[in-house]
Amino acid sequence: QVQLVESGGGLVQPGGSLTLSCAVSGNIASIYAMGWYRQAPGKKRELVADITNGGSTHYEVPEKGRFTISMNDAKNTMNLQMRNLKPEDTAVYYCHAEPKSLSSDDTWGQGTQVTVSS
């Protein structure tokens, strides 16, 4: 079992920055990759970025240079640094863990709201 708790969301003005954190606990060794997803009102949940336990990263959002995903060495904290935020980045951001075993379920955090508005 893996538990994920997000933090760091909030209200920020356009052009501002935020860093989201995901605290990971439980059977961390069972995780293959972790990622950040987001869901805006009326839209489907979409992948923002993910990182494998080997450190390989992948970004899905437009203008990828605005976002940086990272994981600490202990694999118990994953961050998403967001820069030059735009109103279209407004969404609930979710932490996600993909297990190594195909027979195990993915794990989701409860989400943290990011609102970009003046």
C-alpha cells in the first residue's frame, strides 16, 4: 500500500510560480513511476509530467520548460516546480503512483487546487 499527500497549491497571479509537493509513504519500493496530473473544471484529467524510479522524466504540458518534476533520493517526496503560470494552468493537481506489479492498483492523492488569477 502506498499513500500520497499533496501540498503547495494556492492562488497565484499570472506569471507567478508555485511548487507542489507529494509526500509518499508506505511501500515505496513497490513504485515504478510517479507523476502529476491535473483536471480543470469540465475537462478530463491529463498528465502533466512523470518520473520513473530511475529518474527519467517526461512532460506532456505545452511549453514544457515552465514545469520541472523531481524526486528526492529517498523517493518519499516528489515535487513539481511551476513557473510563469497562466490562467489555463488552473486545475486540481493530483499526485499519482504507478506500481511495478501489473496486478497492483495505481494510487492517487486527494489533489491540491491551483488557481492562476489576477
